[in-house]
Amino acid sequence: MQTLLIIGFVWPEPNSSAAGGRMMQLISLFQKQGFAVTFASPAQDSDFMIDLTTFQVNKKAIVLNSESFDTFVKELNPTVVLFDRFMMEEQFGWRVAENCPTALRILDTEDLHCLRLARQKAFKEKRDFNTADLLIEEVAKREIASILRCDLSLMISEFEIELLTITFKIDTSIVYYLPLLLEPQVILNLNIALSFDSRKDFIFIGNFLHEPNWNAVQYLKEAIWPLIRKQLPNALCNIYGAYPSQKVLQLHNIKEGFLILGRADDAQEVVKQARVVLAPIRFGAGIKGKLIEAMQCGTPSVTTSIGAESMQGDFPWNGFVEDSPELFANQAVTLYQDEKIWLKAQQNGFQIIKQRYMRTLFEASFKGQIQFLQDNLQQHRLNNFMGALLQHHTLKSTKYMSKWIEEKNKG
């Protein structure tokens, strides 16, 4: 039996973030290909992490800068190693390459961190983002190096693939489009979506450890919600999200109808009961799990061009995409009041997920790609000379820095 080792940045929390859901999708995808899966992470356990053993996944705690990992990985001898975000590849990539040289090394980027950070920086400096910003971003240098060192990087956004291949001149053979994936049975659930009349209020949902979410809620409270509330004085805006900080909780205002409700026990349940999802995201990257969830639940949404980036393909959005607060608020009110427009938006959302996010659309080709790389790994690596060069130089420095820390820790 083939073995997949996932080296996780955190233990998966599918009920807290789209990243946790994405990780469980990848585990399922590999298990369906017949892989035995081990999930290892240096992270602390959390109250909301999923019990991996119930999904037939072996759980292993590992330590940074320790040769104990070398012993563990050599004994496990995985066929494929999946790094959860580039930071894990930086820490453990050289150890995997040294101890399991024939293991296929895959990076799951989640989203391009350097893109999110460069956009965030441009936003805070009150200027437009330019792709040239990426070329001076330190995280970009680290992340691109990590992508080059791996045999394959999984990307959830077509825009980001374009950025990698055009701006950074990355060869298309080492990047692979694999968006968030939905199980076929979600289509069956579309028929039981609540009607327009049985829904009420607006909703925002998102993990507050993620800076773009916190910024979106601030923006919603200060610039957009007052405009909506003026036209719909009885409507409420329900804000849900894991890990709300004190500054998030302070935005709670019953009089203004702006309610901070914290973690949702069942995210889909609260989204199904809302009439409109609001997602005024001003910086970020990847594709937005909250907006796919809205489509799944039959709940139309209003978002920004950053929010909708790479999500709809050639299909119409399940609501509206607006970047000015006035237009955003007006379209939110239109969706809330006009059943005909609302129903059309709902159908648009169903079409997007059927055509772009069903697991069955990607399963066979992903399996074929993994098989092809395993069969042609030597040639694939010879073709990626820049990756080999970085593996040789960068990881030598990482390796000796790590060994120095290891020795220091012993003292």
C-alpha cells in the first residue's frame, strides 16, 4: 500500500476555516486512490481540531529542528509527502529529501501567501496593488523557492497560476489547479434550500485569525452596514467566526443591528437561514470558502472583485460583485428585497458549484497526474533545474541552521 505523509502547519479544523476543510478534502482524495495517510504536525493540539483517527488517519506529533523527525520519516518511508503551506516545506523539506529521496514532494499552497501579504501592505499604504510589489516581497522569495523545490504545487486559484507562470516564470509542469472540492451529494441538497420568504437577515462568516476577515468586518460595520440599515431598519447583520478577539467583540451593537455571534456550531445551518451573505473583502488571495459555502446553501452573496477572484469562471455571480460601499450596499438591499433577482442569483450559485467545484470533475485527472509524476520522477526533476539548484543551496543553509538550533537546544 502507498503511504501519504502530510506535514501540517496546524491540525485540521474544518469547522473553523476553509483551510481545514480543504485538508480533509485532500485526505479523502488520496484515500480514494488507495493511500494510507499519516498526518504529522509540530502544532499544539486545539479544542476544535478534528479527530483524525475517525477518518482512518494516523496522527503523529513532530518537533521542529530535531533529528527525531529523520528517524520517524525514514521508518514511515512515505511514497508521497504533502507539505501544508510553504513554511512546513522550509522546515522539513530538506529532511524529507535527505531521508526519502524517491518520495514525491507536493506543496499545498492554500493560497499564495505573498499575494495576500503584498495586497495587504498596499492596502495599508493606501495605494493600488501592483504585481511588481510581489517581486520585492520577502515572503514571495521564500514561497517561490518552496514551489520550485517541490515536484508539484497545488493551487486553488487560476489567477494565482497565471501569476506564477507569467510574473515568476514558473514552469506549468510543477503547478496544478485543484480548487476546493465538493462531494456529489451536495447537489442533492440543493433541492431542500430554504425559500426566500423563510429566510431573513444578512450574514458574514469567517475565521478571525485571518486578517482579511477582520478587515472586512470593520469595513462592513463602518462603511456598508449603516447604508443598508438606513434602507432596511429592521434587518440584522449576524457576524459569525471562530477565534474572535476582544476588538472584534467590541463591534457588537444591538441598537445598530450588528451582532457579533462568535463561532457557529454549524456554519452551513446559519448560512442556510440567512437571506444574503455579505463579504466585502478588500485584500486576500486564493478562493473564498465562505462564498462557496453560500452557493452550497442557496444563499446569494454580495462581494468585492477580490472576493470573487477566480471563483466563477465564465458564469454569472450568485449575486453581485461591487467595490464601492454605496453600490455594495444598494445591491445588498436589492437582493434582500427582490425575490425574482434573489432566485436567479441562487440558481447562478448552483450552476457555479456544479460546473467548477464538484470533486468528480477533478478526481481522475489528479490521480493521473500523481501516477505520471511517480512514473517519471527522475526526468521530472531533471527538467526542473532551478528547483534542484535551490534544493542544493537553500536547503544546505536551512539544514545547518536547523542543526545549529538543534545543538543549541541540547545545551
